Amino acid sequence: MVVTGFFFSNRYFIPFDLFLIFFAGFGINFVLEKYKSYKDVFSFYFLVLIIFIFAFVLKTGQPLITKNVFNEIKNFKETKGYVLSTSKEDSAWLLGYTKLKVIAWSFGEEDKYWNNTQWQLFYENLPVSSKIALLNKLPKPLYIYINDKQIVFLKSVASESCIKQLSPHFYQYSCKNK
């Protein structure tokens, strides 16, 4: 129901959902009774279904972040300033486990320094000077959190001489306005 996006996929009408589940069970029972001679096909179908369910649970049952990354965020020593979260999935972790104010795209009260266009420009393939100009608009002291997925897009920023790497994912920003 949710995957297909029916109008009732938002669970506003729970009795209808329950009726559909009951009706689906009745339909499966009807099909199994009608095609008793094809039990080998149905047992194969259910075996594939069980394998799919286990694969789905194993694939989606992974932790959201690794223990090392979690410890790095939790043990970050700086207590005053701002941290720029370069990935939406890290913003909540940074907000909950650092003592810094988190600047993140469409997240929290500190998303007031850049508009959507400026956020998009920061991730585009622009010269580093343009990205530094954007970073200069943010309050100081500023730290940048770049996760393993975003380092590909922000390698040029991370390699600037005025940006110092404090840990595997945290960088201290100290560039001057030009």
C-alpha cells in the first residue's frame, strides 16, 4: 500500500488498511485452495518471499553510522561555536552529541545564513574561492563536518591551507575574508 502510493497510504483510514490485509489473506487462501496441484510453485514462492524478507532486514538493519564515527562526534572537544553539517543524515547526530550550534541545509534554527541557492552552489563544481566566500558568511568559530560520502564533493575545500583537519571528519575553518 505504501510502495504504490495509494491515497490511503498515509494511514489516515486504518480500518480500511485492516480490511485490505484481511482481504489479502483471504485471497491467498482462496488461490492456494484452487490450485492445490501447484503446491510446488507456491512453496517455491514462499521460500523466495522468506529469503527476500531476510535480505531486506539484513540490508536495512545496519546501524545508521559506525561506532567510530559516533565516538568521534560524541568526543569532539570544542564547546563553543558552530559546526557546518555537509550531509543531511549527520545533522541530528551533530546536534545531539556536540555542544556546537549546527548549521545544516533545511535543518534547525541555524539554517538562516544561506538560502537554498547558496546551499546548492556550495555543492556544485565551483572554484574553491566561491565556496570560501560562502563559508565566510557563516559565524565564527566555525567547524566543518565532512562525512565519507561528501569528501568527494568537498575535497578542494578540505585541502585549503586555512582549513585545518582536527579529526577524520572535523575541520576547523579559519580563512580570512578576501
